[in-house]
Amino acid sequence: MTATASAAEPKVDAALAAAHGLKPDEYERILKLIGRTPSFTELGIFSAMWNEHCSYKSSRIHLRKLPTKAPWVIRGPGENAGVIDIGDGDACVFKMESHNHPSFIEPYQGAATGVGGILRDVFTMGARPIACLNLLRFGRPGHPKTRHLVSGVVAGVGGYGNSFGVPTVGGSTEFDASYDGNILVNAMAVGLARTDSIFYSAAAGVGNPIVYLGSKTGRDGIHGATMASAAFEADAEEKRPTVQVGDPFAEKLLLEACLELMASGAVIAIQDMGAAGLTSSAVEMGAKGNLGIELDLDAVPCREEGMTAYEMMLSESQERMLMVLKPELEEQAEGIFRKWGLDFAIVGKTTDTLRFVVTHKGEVKADLPIKELGDEAPLYDRPWVPSPKQPMVDAAAVSPPVSNRDALLKLLSTPNLCAKRWVWEQYDHLILGNSVRQPGGDAAVIRIKDGPKGLALTTDVTARYCAADPVEGGRQAVAEAWRNITVRGATPLALTDNLNFGNPERPEYMGQFVGCLQGIGEASAALDFPIVSGNVSLYNETQGAGILPTPAIGGVGVIADVETSAPTGFAQAGETILLIGATAGWLGQSAWLADVCGRREGAPPPVDLSAERRNGDFLREQILAGHISAAHDLADGGLAVALAEMALAGGVGATLDVLPGGAPHAVLFGEDQSRYLVAASAGNAATITAAAAKAGVPILRLGVTGGDALNLPGEAPILLSELRAAHESPLPAYMAGDDGAFSDNS
């Protein structure tokens, strides 16, 4: 069959292909592949399947190098979400994905539909979602759009998650000038399933019905995937129609209907209609199953009149699924969806032709080779150059501009280190009743069903490290997620990533991507922390200026009994404070150097992966043995900031009477890796210290908990009330309109 072109459709040529984001050589590739000029609908299909967002054409060659296997991995990358075995017949299903460009254009709906999309990825696998997390990056607080974007994104995340009924339990929110014109909204969802009830997307069987489920198709989101695969120029605001509109209540109905339908035994394959909508879902189902697909668009439920085949195939309307069903259970399946008040329509069938055929109003609108739509997508080994190495900062040569007391108060009030309570209090983090450790600490802890088993969940990345040294930054991003889970007493099992980078056609940005992946791969292999799912978001730049390389890491770990998980805050007075791990006072790329001294420079702290493993495994053993009453990993701001956070979290002060050797400002604020701060009773502290000596783990007694102040050596006491005011007040004040809320609001 040959696709029919309507007289009303634009003429397809190289110029129109370029307007669809296809390069001249890619258009020539299409002509050679199908042996003719594509129809307008076919051009739209190719533009959807061959854009960066769907084809991973700049990243696939490098992603293949990442470690993805382990005995507990049930399904790695390539499905809607990753799946790991967490024991007792339970599986954890999870993934992280970006909605960056849509959230910059329309912050509420962009963020909301980002949450909705990642939830569908999880329950498409047969899992009931139990938690959401996010990683948000915004521009300078002083930028005229930042406050508006923060307000809209946070409201969108909360509006969708709260209405859908899944707790948002963790996340990370930071600010940097590189995100002024291109914010990042990365959403992560975690679900629970039985290991013998996982559903996949590969179609099976010839002649089986293909069923459209969920909400009706509209014109929202057309070219969403293509827009997400291009840099922003001055016309960013004009792309507002490419942003989808979400309905969390419809998605909740879709969840319940899908899980009921899966339990009925009627489902052969299922695929979420996400990026590129009906096009990508149908093509992927057929191609994975080595089958052809025929679609009759006359049967697609539409909420707008006169929609063309092109519009229906590229629409990214939300809350929709595509399934292949067992024919004999078709009537039962329809009854389930009708009961939930959702559309159910047979829109096609599987074939043995390996062709993707789309008809509308009696005309063939597309007839393409289905495997080649994915398999023959361009694959680029783009030129890249390594990032230049930065010199090490000599801590002894850096003179502190203010006292350590004042430096701590300043750091706690900066946009990146201040409390993000204003953000997470807008999210329902308690719904479902299983949130054990809530937002604001190292990792959230969620009870699984009635317990006692639980999951520890985290998202994190230090983008300034990745910019200074992509390999080291990639290692540190994985190690930080591993530490966040470990410090709760959980065993890290697997990770998902969201790789946010600039234009891959620029060798320096491609070099950042390659370097970060090298570091991520090394760390995940060394820590037995495989990557089971993820997302690549490239072209994050505005008018030629790229974002900081931001490979977000989402980590999942398991703990046998949630009651043993360690809290962040000091529990009581009179406990011993111990520092686990070696301290050299590394100031390169530290928050102190940047925000107190105004110098963003130097090499980031090196990551010793063997030390990470040794120190983390030792800490976990001590937590599970009941020896530790509070624990916190050391990250941004170093020892002093971690100490202040523990004191504020528990409402108990502390006195340090010993510091590691070196310049006080360097050991207090240096960001050496593989370190933890813990509190324990005097007796337990002695036990821990003896065990550390036997295990070869560096450990140092620093002081004792108690009082209503933080006492640093050689400094006047800092009352907890003063610390709390510095830490808690800046973000609410800024969001209320106070442009001077942050001391450096450039």
C-alpha cells in the first residue's frame, strides 16, 4: 500500500522535514528507506520516532557501556521502567524522566504532566505506585522568571501527585545561573508489584486486538517530543501549545482500571502513550514483538472535532494507554473500563507483515516498515573533547574572608543549602500511611505494605562537580546516592538516571556527557549499584548557553525493618559525635569557596570508590546493630553544615572539642567524600570505634550533643534559634516577594 496525501496537507519536501527537526541527511535516509516521498503523516511519524527524545540517537552508543545487571535485577533498561527483586516475592518498579522544556514554557502543566507520565511508566508494568520523588533545578533567584517558575513547578508537582494519591517523599531543589533559560524538572516514581506479575510492552500473537484505553485524544502536546529534542531560542514562549494538559483524577481511574484488567488475565502487552503518543506506543509494541501493526484512526476516541491523522498520531494527550488483549477476554476487558468510566476502543490489530499501517477515513495515511522506524533511526558517534582538568585548590593558601561562625550562617541561608520546607510542605508526603522518614533528610524511607520491610529512596547530583570534572562528578553522583541510602541503614540495590546535558552537537558538551557516563559506570560497577532505567535529556540550552551537566541519580535500597532506619537529627543530649571517613579539607568546587569566597574554581573532591564501599558497609552494620542513634552523610558544605543540619533536625545542640588536622576552615567546610557524621551513646561509641579500627575505617571523636547552641572550636556559640532562622526563613521570604531574602541574589 502507498500512503495517500490529502490536498489540504502541506507538500512534503526537505524544507518541511527540516521544520520537523530532521537534518538533511536524515531526510535522505527516509527517502532511501521507503523508496518514495513520505506522506505528511509519515513525515510526522518519522520526526517523532527519530528525534533525540525517542531515538536516543546521540546517546545510545555510550549508554550501552553502563552496568545494568545484577542477580536482583528482573528487568533493566528498555522497558517502561526498571524492575528489581526485593525479596518475599515483591518487586520494586521505578524510573526517572524529564519534563524540562514543557515546564519552562508552562510550569504548572509541564511539571504536573511530568509526574503523570512517570506514574504511568510504573503502573504500566503492573505495579501500584507507592512514592514519587523529584529533582528540580532553577535559575538565579534574581532572574525575573525564577520566582514564577518555582511557584508553578512546585504547584504542578503537588497538584498532580496529591490529587492522584501517591506521596511525594523526597527530592532535591537547587539554583544556578546556567538554568536561567532552561530549568530542569525530573520526576521519579516507585511502585510495588509481585515478581510473577510484571507486564511488558512487546506485542504477541497475530490478529490480536489493539485497544485504546483511557482519556480522549486532543490537540495538546503535538510535537512535544520534537520540542524536547531542540534547544530553546528566542521563541520559547511560542511553544506553549506543545505542552500537554494533565488530569490526575482521570489517571487515578486509569490506574485502578489497568490493575484490575491485568489481574483478569486479559492483557498480552501494554504501553503508555507518553512522548510521541500513539505513534511511539504502537511502533514500540510491534517492533519489540516482531509484529506488524494496523491502526484505524476512525476508532480513536477524540475530544475535538476534525482531527487529522497527523494530529492524532502526534498528540501527547495524557492519561492514555495502548494494550494488546486476548480476543476471548475482550468483552470482559471492556466491561472493566466502562465500569471505571473510561474510553475503551479497538483501534487496530497485530499482523505478521512487519508493517506499520495507519488508515483514516478510508485512506492509508502511513505504510512504513515497523522495525526500521526504530532500528534504522540514526545513531551518531558525535565528536567530543574531554573537559580540561582543573588545578587543585591549596586550602592553606585560601584566607577565610569571615569567621567560621559567620560562614556557617551564610552557607545555611544560601539558595542551595537553605531549608526547602516551603517546597516539600506543598506535597502530600504522608498519604497511604507508610512514610517512615520524610523529606528533608538524606533518603526517604517507605514501609512496604504492613512492614516491617521498607525502601530507602533518594535523588541527587552535584552539577558543579560534573562541570569541573565530568568523570569525577559522575562517580560522585552515584556515590552520593549510595551514601544517602546507606546512612538510613538500607542496602543500595539499583539506580535510575536522568542525564540532563546541553547540545550534543557541540564537542565540549558531548565531552561532558561521555565523561559523566564513564564516572557513573565506574561507580555503579564498584558499588554493585546497577542502572535499571533512565532518561536522556539533551539540548538543554538557551540561545547557545548550555546548562551545567546534570546527570541526576535516583537510588533505591531495601531495609529489612524500617524501625532500624537511622534518623538525621540528634536524639538526645550527652551522646558522642563521631566522624567516619578521612578528612583532608578539600575546598575545590566547595560551597564554602563559591558562596563565602566568591570563587567557583578548582578540581572537585576525588571519589575513592573502595573507601566508599568500606566506610558505607561499616556504617550500615553499625546502624543495623542498633549502635547509632543518628546519622548523616557529609556533602555540600562539609562537616559544619552537616552538624548544623543534625542539630536542627533533632532540636539538640552540640559542642565540638576536636577537629581533624588542618586549617579549621578547610576541615569544617571541605567536601571530602566517603564521610558520615554519627551520634551514639558513650558505650556504643566505644564499640563503634573499636570495630572501625578492626575494619580499617578512619574514625574520630569530635564532641558531644547537648544544649541549645552549636559550639565550634574558637568561635562564639550559635544558638539553634539563630541557625534555624538563617536556614528556614530565606526561601519562604523569597517566594513571598522579598528580593533580598538571599544574601547573594544575583
